[in-house]
Amino acid sequence: MPVTATTARSLLAVVLAAGKGTRMRSDLPKVLHPLAGRPMLAHVLASVREAGATDIAVVVEPGRADVAAAIEAAAPGARVFPQAERLGTAHAVLAARSALEAGADDVVIAFGDTPLIRPETLARLRAPLAEGAAVAVLAFEAADPTGYGRVLAEGERVVAIREEKDASPDERRVRLSNAGLMALSGALALDLLGRIGNDNAAGEYYLPDAVALAVADGRRVAVVPVEEAEAQGVNDRVQLAAAEAAIQARLRREAMLAGATLIAPETVFLSHDTRLGRDVVVEPHVVFGPGVVVGDACVIHAFSHLEKAELAPGVQVGPYARLRPGARLAEGARIGNFVEVKNAAIGAGAKVNHLSYVGDAEVGARANLGAGTITCNYDGVNKHRTAIGEGAFIGSNSALVAPVTVGAGAYVGSGSVITDDVPPEALALGRARQAVKPGWARGKGKG
């Protein structure tokens, strides 16, 4: 549900994402660098959608199929517009001219490299438009305004935004700084954007110049405050790390307020979509990749890694466990230390406590897999499945060569290699018979 109170008004969000990001020193487009398990751009698209966007236009570098694919994944139906030349932010917005011409009550302009922007902030940014403002700008009091455009005012009246390289010495002393994001009245957007010129030190078409044009037309310009940290852009890997730290702090706080205990929050890393139930306990140094759902009253012990896994209530995992995509743990299951589970269902109350690999398998309720149990799921060409019935007992250091089934209540002797199905309640032994040679070691010497 959108967070804005102006849902009766249509909203076009134009997201600028064509920057090359040369300071990232990367072959990956800047806006695709991940934060909390998804690209920066996807965070921005999620925020504009939650802020009530009825149409989304994304301006990208031409020929970037990877960026286009990320846009479709994050915001299906969003329109993509290439920006062939880079002549400034206003010029970039006009790359989406056909979207602007289609009409919307409000237009919000955001940036693909400002991933911390909240939907609530975007809703506040567009709110003045419903009250008659022509333009609304997002601004913050900068601790150090160097490098930012300055929001200039006469009394309480905004008159312009001046880029630092074009500002006078007095204007550079102003601390109220432009965050870059802007909202425009849909009825006026094309006119204002079309009249922006490039008579400035860089010879570029600056989006903030829409403010001075609106003021000259006698129209109202609103300033919407935001915390500096939320408006921060990401231009290099140092700033990427800072953004990751900020978003992790948000996610940890939300998880704890929702009823999860993070014993050492600063050591736990969450994905944007991690879902932790009530009374979940997460010990230090746990990493949640994307797609993890943890039921109530689970315990995730230290140094575990989970990705695309589903845990029913009362599950225990770790320490030092790895749950890979497709791991599904039923109520009360126990995955212990140095155990890896991949694409496998572990039944209610089943135990895989030590040093095991369970892949492409179904493990029945209350089954017990001893230390060193391996499901041999790959024959070098294809993956095969292993089925272990309810209440079965697999002795330590056993290898189950898939495809194979161990029936309910069956036993597999320790150290066995099982290549054939084991009937329910049977005992299977798949090892060489022990031979003992008395006195053999006598006189061998030691040391």
C-alpha cells in the first residue's frame, strides 16, 4: 500500500540511472552495485512505487540490457529511456519526454544512486504540489556544504538553487543544500524543463534551474527537509560501504522492533527481504542472503549463512551452518555445526547435527542423520534425489548415493555406502567386513 496521502493524484516517477560511475572502478554499472542483497537502483524503484507512483520512467545508458533487466525485475512495466548524450540533469529528464507528455498530476525526479531515500520522504516531497506549489525540492542542512548546490532564499521565499561552481562567495556560505530530488507539477513540468538553459560554468542543463524559472513566473516553490544521510548519493566504493552500513542499521532496527533478538546487531547482516518471526534469536556473525523466511522462536546460532531458505517455527540452525537455496526446514528441525543443506526438505523434528551435506533430498520427520552423512547427489552430469523416511537413522560417516530411498524407520550402519533402496525398518550395511590379524603390529616399532 503506498505511503502517500495523495493517492487520488497520479504520479510519474522519473529515475535517472544513466551515470557511468567511473569512480566505482568497476565493469558493473554503478546503479547495479548491490546493497542488502539487491541493486541500488532496485531500492530507489521500490521507494517510488511505495510512494504511489502510477507510472515509472527510468533514464539509462544506451545498450545496457543488464540495467533494463534489473528494472523489469524491480518494477515490472516501468518504461526505459536511453540518454544518448550527457548534457546535464534537466537534459536527462527530457530523455523521458514521451512519459512527461502522457501527463500526470505530479512528477517526482529521483536518482538511481541515492538508495537510502525512503518512500515516506518521497511522499512528503510531492505533498506540496497538491497544495498548489509548482516545484518542491528536497534539501538538508549540510555539516559541510562543499560540493553541493545551495538553496537560496529571501526570508522564507525560495528564489533559486545555485550550483557551487556558479555561486558567489556569500552564496557558498549557505548551508542549506540541494539533495537533488525534486517534484514538479505535472501541468508545468514540460514547460519548465524546456526553458532551462545552459548558461553556466559547465555548459549543462541543470534541473535545479527549474526553481528560478518557477519563481520568475510568480509560482510557489516549496522546500522539504530531509536528513543529510538519507539523501546521500553513492559515487565510489567508500560511499557504497557507508550506504550498506546505513541500510543494515535500518534493517536491524526494524527486525528488533518487530520482535527478534539480535544479540550483537552490528555483526548480523540482513537482506532487504529477510523476514524474522517473533522471538527469533540471532547470535553474532550471521549473514542472511536474499529470500530467507524465519518462523517464530527459531534460533540461528553464530557464524551461520542462510540464503533462499524457509524455516518453520522452533527450528535451530548452527553454529557454522550453511543453508543454501531451496532449504526448507519443518517445525523443530535441527541443523547443527558445519552442516550444509541445499534444495532439501528437512522434516519436523529431524536432526542433522554435525559435519554433513544434505542436497536434493527429503528427510522425514524425526529422522536422525549422524555426523558425516553425505547425500551424493551429483554423478558428474545430473543431479539426483535422496529420500529418507520418517524416523530413519543414518549412522555416522555414511554416503547415500542418489537416486536412493531409505524407508521409514530404517537403519543405516555407520560407515556405509548405500547404493540401493533400503526397505522400511530394515538395517542396511554397505561396508567391507572388518578383518583382525592378531599380533600384526608387534615389533613394528614406533617413532
